[in-house]
Amino acid sequence: MNDWERSWKPLRADRVLSLLSLAMKAGKLVSGEFLTEKAVKTGKATLVIAAEDASDNTKKMFTNMCTYYEVPLYFWGKKEDLGACIGREYRAAVALTDPGFRDAVVKQIESE
């Protein structure tokens, strides 16, 4: 990775966090393990993002659940960043409930 690519990586991360913040304000995001699990099981979740520093049990639970319910899952960011961008404390997982926000977030995450 060259210097130019390194300089853009933080900007892409900021874009993801900004999109998650907008989704929260729009009411298109649920946060926390319990509400994320509920959104997946009721079919409302279009994307789940679990923190990279979440516990192994949490990662396994969301991996199995999202595989079973066929919901895309990404391990991205840190718990404190996921929480801070939506105005909360630490959050191990968030779920987007809107396909538009899902597409925008996936585009930013995959471009990293």
C-alpha cells in the first residue's frame, strides 16, 4: 500500500461511521446485541456489522445467525467507534434496516 492509499483509509472509515450516524438519525439502524439479534430474526436487518474487537462468542453467534437467516455480516471497526458514531457507549453490533444505507455502507467497507 502506498502513501496515497494509506492517507485515504481513515477517510473511508469516517464515511462508514458517518453513514451509520445518518442511519441512526433516520431510524434505520438498531444497535446492541439484543436488538440486532431481534432485527435479524424478524427479517428487518439488511446488514449486520459486528465490531472486530467483539468477544469470540459474539462473533460466533452473529456468524451462525446471519448465515442461517442469510443476512450479510461484516466484522468492522471497534466497539467504541460503533457506539460513538451513534451517540452511545460501546456497541458490539449494529444492524441496518434500510437497503439504501446497506448498499452505501457495503460500498465503503469493500473499498477499504
